[in-house]
Amino acid sequence: MSPPATPDARYFVVRGRLWRATNPALPEAVRSALVQQLMNARRAVKTALGTQDANELAQARAEVDAAKIALGERGTVWWTDGATDFNRHLAKNTPYAGWYQSLDDSKNKNQRP
């Protein structure tokens, strides 16, 4: 089951926290390639943690960050209306508080992506 997305589709919510969604304007082929890069980078982080190689870990984390920026999940927001970015904020402390509180199914509030 997917986590709930905000009505404007800018965020999804996991354990009460807003996480910026991928830019919906990305072509599917581009999005897919970036997701693959992200997954490869995450595997590299895991490997570097296992080998305790600080240089490899720094490089792998930089690759994760670059992929997330390219996907629109970090960095400059992908929407153009000037709205504030609430990435990583608790939903209850944002303008989405009323919407989040209105979710009836508590399971939806706690799903992971």
C-alpha cells in the first residue's frame, strides 16, 4: 500500500512526516533511469558502510543526493507557484495539518513508500 499523498501531490506522508514527491513533469524514461541511479547509489552506501570506507561512503552519499536532486525530491522545488517547501516537516506543523488529521485510516498515516 502506498503512503498517502497530499492533495496537491507535492508530498507523501510517512509516519507523520512530509517527504517531497518526485517531479511529475519528468518523462517516464528519465524518471526510471534516475530511480535506477538512486537504487545503485543506495546499494553503494550499504557496501561502503559494510567496508567502513569513508571515501567510498562520501562518494556514494553524494550520488544519492545527486539522484534525489535530479528527481526533484531535494534541492530547488519543482513547482512554480512560489509555495514554501515543507519537505521533512511534520504534517501537523504545516498547512497540510487539517488534511492529514482528516485521514481516517490510521494505517495510511504509517505506511512506508
